Amino acid sequence: MPVAGFAFTKLIVSDLQGLERFYSEGLGCRVVTRIAVDHAEWPLDETILTLGTTPGTTLNLVCY
């Protein structure tokens, strides 16, 4: 099911890899970058996806 568009969206998730796969394979989003912060008190993994070349279509998946 292709997505027509969305605005900047940030989701806090517990299964980062599973949702990255869902949005990429299921909805056609493309991974722009992955960020990993290895901090003892505030570990963070984030995947930033986009939908084609439409400006502002950024989906951030964040796992704390």
C-alpha cells in the first residue's frame, strides 16, 4: 500500500528493526540515515526515513 505523503513525524518504538522494515518494505519509505547514541544514561537508536523526494516527508523512528 503506497503512502501518498505525510509531514514530519517522530514515533517512539520498541521494535526499531521491525518497524523500519514495515515502513520500508510495506509502505515504500527509504532509509536516509541511522543514528546510535551509546550513552550510559541515555542510549538511543534512531532511523530516519523519507518518502521519495517530497520535502518534509520525514519519519523518525526512535528507540530508547
